[in-house]
Amino acid sequence: MLEAITAGIPMIGYPQWTDQPTNAKLISDVFHLGIRLNHGIHGFVATEEVERGIHQIFVGPNSQQFRKIASQLKRAARGAVTHGGSSDRNIQSFVDEILGDKVT
């Protein structure tokens, strides 16, 4: 999921187990960055459902919104890892704390 966010790509979720259902929910219901495929009989996804998902992402009524949100999240993620960004500051704070040089 992080790789797609940092690349600015809308997603199609097809969760199977462990963290995947949570990630699919985040993709579709929280970040509105894509869709979640519906499981068919015996947990398999029908070809038509995959086609529907691809159509929704590329040309469906929300496709522009998916791309816009993906682009916004890409910029935010890249900003977080630049010098002085939130991830940069957090990792530096962690290292300082481990080394005993707590940052205030």
C-alpha cells in the first residue's frame, strides 16, 4: 500500500487475510483512494468484478477523484521523508532518544 501511495497510484483492494482487509478498508472507505473488490462464491473474485474494478479506477465516475487524492497523498508522503519532514524528524528523534540525546 505504501508503495502505491508514494507513487501516486489509485488502488484496487482484494483482501485475503491478516492486514489486507484493514488496508482495503483504508483504501476505499478512509482515504477514498480506490475501491475494494467484492468476493464471490468461496472467496473468489469473478472476472466481471475485476473488470468492474478496473473500469471504476480508470474511467468510472470517481476516477478523477481517485487520481487527485493519490496525487495529494504522493506529495504528502514525499514531503514527510524530505529533510525536515515529519518522518525525517521522527526518525531523528528516535535515534537521539536511543543514543541518550533527547530532543526537546
